[in-house]
Amino acid sequence: MDLYLIHRPRGDFKGSWKMMEELYKEGKIKAIGISNFTPAQYKDLMSVAKIKPAVNQIETHAFFHEMDSYNDLKKNGVQMEAWAPFAEGRNGLFTNQTLADIGKKHNKTNAQVSLRWHYQRGVVAIPRTVQKAHMVENLNIFDFKLSPAEMKAIAALDLNTSQFPEWT
């Protein structure tokens, strides 16, 4: 198995982590990680962990930057992985005028601008699609770079709240 995650810090997640560490040491899992852990929950896990998580998969997109988690993960050398990097289209991500204006300058779509923003922040984003055209579009983000002003414009979109309150 390439990557195995604890989905949420519920129940005996410390016991689960210890078992995952054993599977990792045995070579049955290539990487272990966490999902939906806050900085405090990460710190709690690390009080017993022998192996640092490879990733923390959390909701992050143009409308929810998760800066506390972003900074904490960066400080601790844990890769942030974006869950719902397009906010599943909520809040009008695919029609957002700020993203569209930036995209127009680079001849790119809102989705491409959003993915490039994740990339430039060092966040892994794995967008979900079954459409080949979208797969090709999603990979076509390496021939342009967002300027500091464009990154700042996207930073201004942060609502600092989940777009998925039903999941919290």
C-alpha cells in the first residue's frame, strides 16, 4: 500500500497510529499519514508517535487556506495535502471573478489558477475527476507562475471557514 491515513482523530487514534507504524516498519505500507488533524491534535499524536506522518490531508482551497495548519505542518516537515482543492465547486470557485481575472492574464481556467496556487504554496493537490479533458487541464499548470500580487489577491479570498460545515 502506498499511503495509509487515519481519517479523523477519533477513538483510539494513538493505538491506530502505533499499529500503522508497525505495518510501516514491516514494509507493508510505504507511507503513513493523517487526515483532518488540527495542530493541537497533531501535537497530541506526536506525544506517542515514533514516526512522523508523511501528510496531513485537510480541507484547503482558495476560500479556506487553513493557515494555522499550513504553518504548523511546514514547521514540522509534514506535507499538507489538499482535500477538496476546488472546494467541490462550492462558493462559485469555477466562476469566481478574481480567479477568472488572474486566469485571463495567463490564458488559464479558474481550476488551473487554483491548482497553481496550491503548487506555489507547496501544497499537494489531487483533484478528483473522471473526465480526460479535465485531467489534461489539471496537469497544464507548469507553464506559468502566479505573481506575488496574484497570490495576494487569492489570499484575500480566504473566508477562514470550511465550505463543508456538514463534515465538521
